[in-house]
Amino acid sequence: MQKKIVNTAAAKEMDQIVSLLGDLLKEISSAFMNHRLSLKYRKATDDISGQIRKTLVSLSETASEMGGPEALAVQSATLNLSKVFYDTLHLGHQVESKVKEKVMFSEEAVAEMSDLLRRTTDLLPHVADVVRTCNPLIVEHVNKEADELRNSAANSTVMHEARLCKGQCHPKASVIFMQMLQNLQDILWHFKALSCEQTVPKV
């Protein structure tokens, strides 16, 4: 079922959540690229996470006050946005482990992960547009880009396994890298679910 969301409060709250998720992904990406957890990173991620939780609760309450197909669309969007949020937190935990334990990735792994993080972050505003409008052109773009990113993540898994077999990657780095790929795959799955399909989130 596809249903455009026109409720002003719900649309505003969804925009805010998506914007905050973008900020969170940018902080995580920066920590990954710089291989450093600054004081700003901890404060920023804590503040952003708190705001997202608060707005998700507000969005859920807004949905409960609505009726008809639009209420179902908002409820589904809330669930999928929640899943994106918690998958993003898991991604951040992997980056934090990498930095704290001084785990280094190969140049190839850094390049692959940096590209995936950047493109996933860049796709977020389009996800917000498609949830609100169900514009078929934006739906097509989000689905196509999400599929391409998921394929890229799958290819990175294969290439990383080859590097591991050649002894070009430390096993500890491999565990973190593979988990980050899985987190991104999950985030992208929910991007597609948000793309007006109103798919029930994975458990």
C-alpha cells in the first residue's frame, strides 16, 4: 500500500528524524575516517540520539491520534525509522570498537567503507521525500540506489574474504568490517521499506 503523508505534524517530525539520522551518520563517518573519537563526537552522538528517541516517541503519538490509511503509513514509517536508528547505533558501536582497540583496516577496506557511508548518508534526504510524497520518480531513485549500495556491500564482503585469505587483513579487523557491512545492509533494507512500500520491519 502506498499512501502519501500529508499530516503537517507527522511530516515535520519525520523530516526532523531523517535530518538527525543524517547528522548521526556524518559523526560516525567522521570518526571512522579520522580513526578518532573526539569529545565532540561523544557529546554530539549522545545529543543526537536523545533527540531522535524523543521525536520517534512524538511521531508515534501523532500516528495514534490519526485515522485511516495515513495513520498506518505513519506507523510503518515510525517503525522503519526506529530500525534505521538502532542499526545506525550498532554501526557506531563498531566504529568505536575499531578506534578504541586500535584496529586498522586495509586501504581497500577504508576506501570501500568510506564510499558506502557517504552514499548511504546522501540517500537519506531522498528517503524523507519519498515517504512524504510517494513520488514515483523518487521512489525509483531510492530503490535503485539502495539496491546498488546493497550490491556494493555484498561485493565488499567477497573482496574482503579474499583479502583475509591472502593474509592482507587481520582477523579482528575482519569481524568489525563485516559487521559494519551488515549494519549498512540493514539500514538500506529499511530505506527500501520506507520507500512507500510500508513493509513490516524485520525482527
